[in-house]
Amino acid sequence: GNPLDTTSAERAARKVAQKLEDMLFTSTTYAFGGGTIYSYVNYPDRNLVTLSTYGDWATTTTTGAKILESVLAMKQASINKYHYGPWVLYIPTGYETRLDNDYDTTTPGTTIRERILKIAGIQDIKVVDRLAAANVLLVQTTSDVVRIVRGMGMQNVEWQTEGQFVNKYKVLTIQVPQIRSDQDGNCGIVHMS
């Protein structure tokens, strides 16, 4: 009559989700059977922008205007490779609160985040805990750039051992990101680091 404690299952599901996030936002690469699974930060065809040209977003000396300039440079890099949006901007945790500062003194009440979201085509800014510091990604959110290949959604599996006395559980999924380029190697991912 006691309820089933799902704490371990929830924790396991979080770990699986973190692994999926690692596959998309860290430099981990998986190779098997002649194929390679790349992430946003190590895909060979991604477009590169140098962060130091504009200044590290975490420092207070980097103005809102410089941050905006770097986002516009990322957008232009995507457009130069024939990818016209819509985009999502992914930032590391260290930049989260920086984007909530005022854009400048002449427009109090407008944050850097709000100013970035006024750029045509940028749909959202998402914080990614697994994204390394001093890395920003601008990703066109269409299936010709990235899609998740899902063999099996996340689910719990139960089995019994030692007769029928011990129940064991696993949380598992089968899914991988597939990052894509066109036939000329043009990609809708811009990586600024």
C-alpha cells in the first residue's frame, strides 16, 4: 500500500537529459560504424566568429552595443552561408544575468536581452548549463540545419531479478542530434568563441 518512490527515476531521467544536452552543446564526438555524431561546437562546417573581437560578454567593460554588434555579426555569418533564420541564441550560464543589465544609459529600462530580441529573426535566447564559458551559438531552427533522430523516446524499463523479489529499473532513450549542411558545406550554425 505504500506509494512508489519516483525520486530515483526522476534523477535518472535528468541524467539522461543532461547526456543529450552534452551531445549537442559540448565538444564530445561519438564515432561508430563509419558515422560521427557532432555537436554544435565541433561540427566541421559551422561558421566561426571570434568573441575577442567584440569583448567577453561577462565583463562589465563590454557594452551592450558591443554585445549587440557581436550578435549582428553572427547573424550576418549565417546569412552569408544562405541561412536566413529563424534563429535561437544559446548562451552559457555565465552570460545569463549580464543580459539583464540595461542596454545603455540613454534607454533605461531596456535590457540587453530585450534589445537582442528586437533583431529580426531571433526568436529566443536560451541558457545552456552545459555550454562552456565564452561560447555563444546562433542556430537556425529548421530541420535542414539540425534535427533529432529519435529511435525511442525517454521511458522507464522494469525487470525482475532473483525470482520475483527484486525489481530493477532503468531510464533510457535512443536519440541523437543530426547536424546538417547543404551540398556546398553551408551550415546554419554560428559558433562564437
